[in-house]
Amino acid sequence: MDSKKYSESVKSIRLLLKSLEEVLNGIKNNKIDQKDIENVRESLLIIKSNARECL
């Protein structure tokens, strides 16, 4: 994996964790933000794409 893809993956994983935390807090408080759900989806797609390139 080249360094650009690695950095992109690390950034995506950090965003994913932050977004998952926000979604879980939203569930806990009965206030889910659609933006957080979209961030989770986007991060997963980037991670998936980068993983495929490594195979």
C-alpha cells in the first residue's frame, strides 16, 4: 500500500470511529444525525476500496 492510500485509510478509520461514536450517542439520546450515518457509510466505502487495492 502506498503512503497516500495508507494515510487516506487511517483518516477514514478515524472518521469512522468518531462517526460511530456520534451515532451511538444519538441512539442513546434519541437524536440521530443523518450526517453521522453518511460519514460512517463514506468511511466504510473508502476503507473497502483501499483494502481491495491491496489484494
